[in-house]
Amino acid sequence: MKKILSYLAIYLIWGSTYFAIRVAVQSIPAFAIVGLRFVLA
């Protein structure tokens, strides 16, 4: 059961990351996205 929850968590985290990238590319300029990623890191 623990393995299934681990895989589910990875799937949701990576999936939400790709979804956020897709939304950001459509609505925010590229340099703003790069700057935001740099600041957050």
C-alpha cells in the first residue's frame, strides 16, 4: 500500500508541474517564467 501511495504522489506532483508549465507558457512571457524560477530556487 505504501508503494502505491508513493507512486500516486509522484504522479500527482509531476503531473501538476507539467500542467503549471503549460499554463505558464500560454499566459506569462518566457523571461518572467525564468526569473520566477530563479527567485524561487
